[in-house]
Amino acid sequence: MRSKLTIQDVARLAGVSKATVSRVINQKTNVNPDTRERVLRVINEKGFVPSITASGLAGKKSRLIGVLAPPFTSPFVPEIMRGVAEVMEQSAYEMVLYSINPQHRHGDALDRIIGMRLTAGLLVILPGQLSRHLTDMHDHGLPIVVIDDQGPFIDLPWIGIDNRNSAYQATRHLIKLGHRRIAHLEGPTSHRCTAERYEGYVQALLEANITPDPRLVVQGEFLVEGGRACGETLFSMSSRERPTAIFSANDQMAFGLMEVAAERGICIPDDIAIVGFDDMPLSAYIRPTLTTVRQPFYEMGRVAIELLLCFIDSAFSTGEKAREWDIPLSLLSAIRGGMHEPIRYQLPTRLIVRESCGAKQPLPLSG
């Protein structure tokens, strides 16, 4: 078996020093163009793959960014990671992915990752039980950005959405369609977004002089099975008590709800109007198609990794590249000037009107 080519081998074949090869690999500008071309030719011809870890340690600065993410079976993770990957491809950094279970602490594993000094920073999706541990690490100087943390508020840079206003707009849409008995399917009580979406639902009802009915609020745990259980509860009510519309706190519960409606011969939207939350890919193809609140998962990934790169390397927040990014100029200016308050940046959501709510066309949400 052929031995692995080393940086010393590249230097010998190109007739330069090891330091020169290192400067070429790390895209330094202080290299003669002819020399750079000669080194790159050797690298390409010999198929040399530089060790990112070694080069980072040698320069006392890692070129790796750690991404802690729930399993890809979570419906929103692939879209977030697509946004992350697109930005990473345009940078000189590489990504190492760690799978986490938000219900577990993972503190020991995280300590080992950081202790090896392999990562220049961490992007964390739904940190769950890790939040406090991450705060300690951030306080000790490790750049960290969090996407959609669902625990108590923590002092870490955070990217997410306004759950309360999004739920308010979804419920208000149903009210504008003439509904007065509007049920709500809640998510897990351990998630902050569950309370926020409930608050938005109640706010819309109260503004319309509708008294919230506790019997119309049922819990579904963000799963299809939970939505089915909620459907059995709501559709077992008498015709007088049954809601005419339902706002589900996520699409998966709405899918379960729609299954039960079909089994019971309940027509959507003629007998019951339904609005979900997330805009999962299936929402546009299920029949009837699901009206839902679109979460900008792809954009969350892009903005979060761009923000982390700004914290890791100030050149990202001041260079030409920053102008092409999704981070608002006001936020970039605040980063350049030094942040005094934790960043909590909310991306806009959008109500996607489809067949399940009964609207023939989108209704204005403001005014």
C-alpha cells in the first residue's frame, strides 16, 4: 500500500520549504505566484489532502467548526444543514458534525471535543440539556451560536423565530375566515415554543372578543401519533361543541389530525379548517394541501453559521464577503463595535395559504 503523502513530501517535490507549502494551503497572500502555482500543481497531481486538524494546531488556530445537531430524522435538520453547508463551502473552514439528543446532557462528550482543541467554534441546533454547559464554555471564550433553543433563555447568540406572533397570525387568519370555535393542538410542555404559540393563539382570540375554551386546547407532543390522539378527542365532541377550525402547533400533528378526519368522514375544509406550523415538504403534497406557517429553516442555518464565522474571525464581519451574507448590516455593525447584549435574532415566518383552511386566496394578515 502506498504511504500517505505528507506536507514534507509536497515541499520536496515542489522544491520549497514546508512553511511555504503551509502558506499556500492556508491561502496566505505572501507567496510568489509562480511558487504558489508550482505547489498547487504538486498537490493536484499527487492527490495530497492536507490535515486540517494538524494545520490548525500548528498555527494555534483550528480551521474546524463543530456543529452539534439532533439526528437527521428530525424533519427540520436537513434544511438547516443545507444552509450551513452552502456557507461553509465558501469559507476556508471545514465542518465536523456531532449528533446529539436534546434530551441528554452530553457534557462529557462536549468536554472532550473542546479539550482536544479541534474546533474554532460551535454551532448548536436545539441544545436542550446542553444549554448551561454551553454557556460556561462561551463565558470562557469559545465562540458559540445557537439555533432555536427551547429551554430557558440563555446568554448565547441565538437565531430563531417569533413563535408568538407567528401563531397569532395563523389564528387570526382563521378568525378572518369567520371561525369562532378554534381549537389548538399544543406541543410538549418542555418546549418554550409551545407556550409562545399558545400565547399567540390566545392573543388572537381575545382581540376578536372570543373567550378561549380550555376544552379546545389539547396536547399532541409534536408527533403524528399525538395529532391522531388529539383528533380522536376533538372529533368525539358533539356537533355543537366541536370546533370549526384547528390551529396545530406543528405540521406533524396536523397530519395525524387529518388522518382521523378522513377515517371519520369529516371533510377538510368544508367541515373543519386546519392550519399547521413549520411547512414541512409533505405539507404541499398531502391532500388536501396544508395551510401552514413556514419556518425559514434554510435561512436559519445560513445566518447562524455566518454569525459564528464573524465571531471566530473578524475578517468575515469587515470584508467584502459580509455584503453578500444574510446578516443585517445593523447586526454586523454591532458585532464590529463589540456586543454588549446577547444576540437574539428572529427571522420572519410566512403563512402559506393552501386548501386545508378553505381560503380561496391568501388574506392580508395586517390591519
